[in-house]
Amino acid sequence: MVTSRQGYFAGDLKLYFMTRKSLVLLVVVAAVFVVADLRHVISGDAIILLAVLVPSVILHEVSHGYVAMLFGDDTAKRAGRLTLNPIAHIDPVGSFLLPALLIFAGLTPIGYAKPVPVNISKLRSPRNQSVLVSLSGPAVNIILSVVAGILLHLRISQAMAPSGLFPVAQITLGPSLLDRVLFNMGAINLLLGVFNLIPIPPLDGSAVIERVLPADALARYFHLRRLMLPVVLVLFLVFPGVIGSVFTPIIDLWIRIFAQ
């Protein structure tokens, strides 16, 4: 029989090893990217892209679990997925390998974390609330994009303010690390939000399709949904021009609103 004291000790020990594992992994990943940067295998901007992308996809996934819990499903909480600890969410392929390969290929970096488990049957109104659970991820990304854009705009506006008798005649996006982080945070989160709103399973936008499907077709649809992720990734890699034609005007609009 495990006493409460032993239970607390076991819990503390598990937390210690999880924290230690997290720190070791983060240090190793950071060291790999620093060495790659020093050897000019990967640029500093590419490192910023990855550094922004990983927490963005984690927040995207965590939001699904929080909204599901608000509607009565605590599956994500019980699975330990309502945490910002990257170890609980990182998918080696989707969080690092895929975006790194896209960056090396000169393509728009997109990634994903391990999906947060949601039991739709536990929601108080499964057909309606499952749509909100799915759309919460893109909503969080778009909010982060707007927040980053506002902060970037404030920095630019401050730089444009008159200084003594010599007003600044012209201002461009600064080369500082903070400016680059804010710009990439805004652009990456906008891309993640828009990309996930595409109504193709398993992307979040497909929740709208699920809502209008008749109940007797859902079982076949969910079976198809599980097989579609590789198809979506292949389409993204094989036809980058088509994806770019959708994303480029959206990013240009964001730049005109916040970065000019």
C-alpha cells in the first residue's frame, strides 16, 4: 500500500525527472542550432523562425484542451497536456524536422505538435461545442499574430516620434532581435491560423464540415480523417506555389497594417 507521504515523494521525483529531461532536451536543441548557425548551415533568422514556431504550435494545442475542459471534457487535463512544458507536446517530426526541412528548402515553415486528446462525447453539446474546440487553436494563433503586430507597430511608431528639433523623416523595420522576433511571431502565427482554417481534414477548419455532416456519416468521416495528415503534408510540399499564392496576400496585408 502506498502512503500519502510516499505518493507525494513519487510525484515530486517524477516532476524532478520531467523537469531535468526538459532542460536537457532544450539545451541539446539550442546547442545544435547554435553550432549550425556558427557553421552557416542555418541562418539566425531561421533559428528565430523555429524558436517562434514551437511555442506557437504548443499554445495552439493547449487551447483545444482548455476549451474542451470548459465544455465538460477533462481528457487533456488528465493526460497532463494542459501544460506549457514542451516535452508534453513536441512531436519530433512536426515540431522540428518538418519546419527545419521547409526552412532549408526555402519554403514557408509550418509545423505541428502532438494533438491534445479530446473526447467529444464528454462535451455538453458535442456537435456544437466540438466546432468551438477545433476553432480555438486557429483563434489563439490569430490573436497572437495581432498582439505581436500591435507591439511591433508601437515600436515603429515610437521610433518615428520626433526627437528634439530633428524629427525622423523615414523609418523601416529595425534590425534588432526584438523586432525580428515580433515580426516572425506575427507572420508565423497568422500562417498557422489561416492554414489550420482550411476545411480539409484533419485541419481545424474541417470541424465546420463535421458539423453539417449527417450523424450516420461521422464514423466513416473520422476514419478518413485519421489518414489525411500525410496527404495534406505532401500537397503542401509538392505544390508550394499554390499555398504561397494564398498566404502571400495575407502576410502582405498584415505587414501593411502593422509593420509600415
